[in-house]
Amino acid sequence: MRTRKSKQIRRASMMLAVMLLVCAFVGRDVIVAVEKEQAPEWRFSKGIDLQGSGPYHALFLDEDVYAGADEDLRDLRIVNQKGQYVPYYIDSGYGKAKEQAKTYSSSLVRTALKDGNTILDYKVTPVEDNVDIQGNLLSIGLPEEAFLKHIKVYGSYDGNQWEFIDQSDLYRTDQLVKDRIDLGSAYKYEYYRLSVLNNVEKLAFPSLQLIHNTQQLQWLDYKKIGKPSFEVKQEDGITRIIVNNENRLQITELQLFTERNNYTRSYRLYDDQGVSIDTVGEQDIYQMDFKDVQIMNRTITAVNPIRSPFITIEINNRDDLPLDIAGFGIGYIVDKLVFEDKGEGPYKLLYGNSAATKPQYDIVNFKSHIEQEDVALGKLSIQVKSPVASPTKEDSVWWLQQKIWFNGIIILVSILLIGLLVKKMKPKS
């Protein structure tokens, strides 16, 4: 009798364990399948138009990608015609531009007067032996008194044959100073000549420094221009301009277009959290019209690219009337994707998947080698949005597939089976 009862208990226990395991595994598979089915996919894609030949190709991202992709770009994928992922690395113009600027001193070797103009020749001092002098910016020592002069800039390799580079202005007023001339490109001249036009006062410019600003040069290759939407608010002598950057572009420059001719204003720059943003140079914007020249600085340059969704510019008008903001422009930096073409095109760029993680590819280890080769620059085509099925009654999730109901059923079945087991264990009267 006892043996028979023990067998019944063991049989009931095994039946309970099996049923619980079956329910658990079936329920788990159902829920996992539903969760997998509901996992977000890449919402956007763009075809890649390869231009040129060679093993390596590159493409610049555009505003559509920044708007649809994750902020840190971890969800970018390049796929070939088979749908397989193609390794790539991201090349950031800003990342390459973090090198320190190199500064060269010079000595004034010649001064001459011709037709009312002052000619100043400077010889640049090399920083290292057997290394070419290279620079894209001139910093000039200015007279102490207020002035405004037109300057013509020339360059020479030997101090005899001169080539015209650019024309600019130098000035000093009570509040404003301009002592730099941007050459636009990097030159390897050893001699520089400044021709100070109409210098009847015989103003002296005692020093010149040549600067190689790699950040400025690198940004030129990756820089794009845009016109964002913005809002202007006036309050207690402060003009607030709220610039919309919902696409989270990497903004480096903000440019105001104003209708007033003569003004000077100080400003402050803030991100969407109210944190102050560092800018290059003095925090002043101005525009002044003289008889034969207009001097202005209406561009705000950030030290680091700004990704904030909103940027606020606070302009201090003091007791003057607010500025009339006629328009607004931005300069922003785009990233470049570099990948290897193995003849498996056409290729597509996928993005817009919040569940994706940042990929790790071996190609990034060969970046320095790839940059020495000719990388063909392609472009992205029109954005295609993946179709998203709208929820319908047929697509609705079965109630048993929901975790809360499934767990409740498991508990209820367990209680019933335990009750049956206890009943079996009781001696019969």
C-alpha cells in the first residue's frame, strides 16, 4: 500500500514538473518571438553612388542622416547587394583638426615708401631644420593709435620674385581690433610682403607671425552651409535668438544678417541646458560703414562643434535699440564614412535603429594606411523610409502572449497541480 502511494506521489510530482517546464519554455519562446518581431529595424536607407575607381570609397553624411540616426551614429550600417554588412570607419574633420597650431616668428628685413604706400618685407624664421615653412594665417603687430588701412599681401620663396596672395584690412578703434589676415590656404613662402596703401601717416607695423592653423584648414573640407529656423525675443535690453538644431548638426559657426549699418554689440552663447559655450576671439559682433570701406564681424565661431538641439544667442543692446535680425546662417561639420569596395555593390546606408549597438570593424586599424591612398568620394542618394505596419486587430498580440497574463496562468496552474498532489497524498478513508 505504501509503495503504491509513493509511486503515485512520484508520478504526480513528475507530471507537475513537466507541465511547469513545458509552460515555461513555450511561454518564453512565444514572448521572445513577439519581442523579436516587435524589435525596431532600420527606419531609413540611402543608396550609395560610387564615383571613381579604386579599392576604397568615402561619402559625406548629410542632414537627413543626422536627423534620422542616433546622436552618436552607432546605428549606421553599410550593406552590399546580399544584405551583408560592409566594414567602415568614421573620419571626422573636427577629430583631425585638434592638432596645435604652429607659429613662426619673422624679422623685418626691408621697409620702403612708394607712391604713398609703405612696403614691409618680412623673413620667416623656420621652426625646424630641413622642414618646409607652412602657414595660412598672418598675425600683425599694430600701431597703438586708432587707424584703418587696406593691406595687400604678397609671398616669395627667395625675397626677389613676389606673388600676390590677398587683400585685407587692418584696424584699431576704441573698441575693436583686427590684427590677423586669413590667407585662405596654406602657403610655403619664406618671405611675406605687406603693402600698406595710402599710409600718409607712415604707421609702423613692427612684427609679423606666420601661423599654420590646421583646425581651420581641415574644417574647410568638411564644412557645409545651412539656414536653420530661428526665433527672436526682445526682453529688458537683451535680444535672444533661439536657433533650432533639431537635426543635431555639428555647428561651428553662427552668422547673423542685420539691417542696421553701424553697431557694436557683445554677446553670450548657451546650449539647451543653459550652459555657456566657448567661442573664438572676443565676444563681440559689429558692423561699421566708413567712406570707402565697411568693417564687420557678424560671425560667431565656436571652439568646439555644437550638437545641442537648441542654441541661444544673447545680445546685449545696452541702451540702444534692438538689432533687426534679417536672417541667419550656420556652418557645420559633417562626418565622412570610408569603406572598401570588394565588387559587391550596389551599396546602401542604413540608419535609424535605436536598438543597434556601435559596430567594431578591423578596418579602423588600417586608417593611416588608407588615408595615403586615393580614396574615391561618392555621394548619397534620396532617403527612403522603411514601411511601418500600422497596428490592426489581426496584428494585435494574443492575450496569452502578454507577460502579465502568462505569468498569472503559470501561477494558477501551479496552484491547481499542487492541490491535486496534496489530495493524492491524503489517505483514503
